[in-house]
Amino acid sequence: MSQSIDLPKVDDFLQELATIQQTGSKRIALLGSRHVPITHQNLIEMMSYALVLEGNRLITSGSTGTNFAAIRGALRADPSLLTVILPQTMDRQPRESRDQLENVMHLVENPENNSLSLAEASALCNQEIISRCQQLICFAFHDSQTLLQTCHDAEDQRKIVTLFYFD
């Protein structure tokens, strides 16, 4: 009796194993909810700081909450290893975010998304972010539809996805 092996699943497993075992730097996307308690923001900031100190390139988006904390940590560690991709243009960001974003060396704006709702622009932005990363770390609530869809899309693209729930 012969056994059938699903080659795409084996390939996925081997690719994931190689990424986990990679000792060099990685391109890590860190995304999450805007509504984050301050204690969680501090943890996210420490995580992004540690990831960048290890030589990883961090990719995130603008705004408050998770992304704001990720940017703050990465800027403290090594600003040259941080890329921020905005869903729209800088002038569409909250004032406190704009102040922080002025210190980001690698900032990508998407003016073509200014006519879209923030949810639509964020979904497109998240797609761009996951296309550039090897691994996604996401902080979400169980009803964070845009973020959860981003995680599913990243898995479909064979990215390593680590999802933390706030609730």
C-alpha cells in the first residue's frame, strides 16, 4: 500500500522551518489595533525594540496604539531598520502620530488611497506590508476584521504569523 504525500504541505512546512531556523535578520511586520491599553503598548514597544536590536527590519503602519508603540521601540533601537507604510498620506494621520512619523527615515505614503475610507485604505496598506515581510506579528481583538483578514492573507502567502488577542 503506497502513501500519498501532499507536496504543497511539505513545501510549506519546510519553508516555515527554514524561516524559524534563520539566524540572520528577518523582515518582520508588526501590526495591531489602535485601541490598546498603555501596559500593552509598553510591552509592544519593548518587543519592537528587542527585535530591531537583534538586527531585524521592522515594518509597520502609522496611527495610534500598537503601531505607535512599535514605531517608538524601533526608533529607540535603530531608526534605519524601521519602515512605516501609511494607508494614506501623512496629513491624514492624527497629530501625535505625525509628530512621531517625522522621525521615520523610511516612510511610504499612499496618496492614491486618500479617497477611500480608512478601513479600505488600511486593508490595502496591510497587503503591501505583508508582501514585504517574512513574518507577521499581529495584536488584535476577536472582532478586528481587517487585522484578522490580514493574518489569513499572510498565511495564504506562507508567512509565519503570530497572532496575539487582547480579549
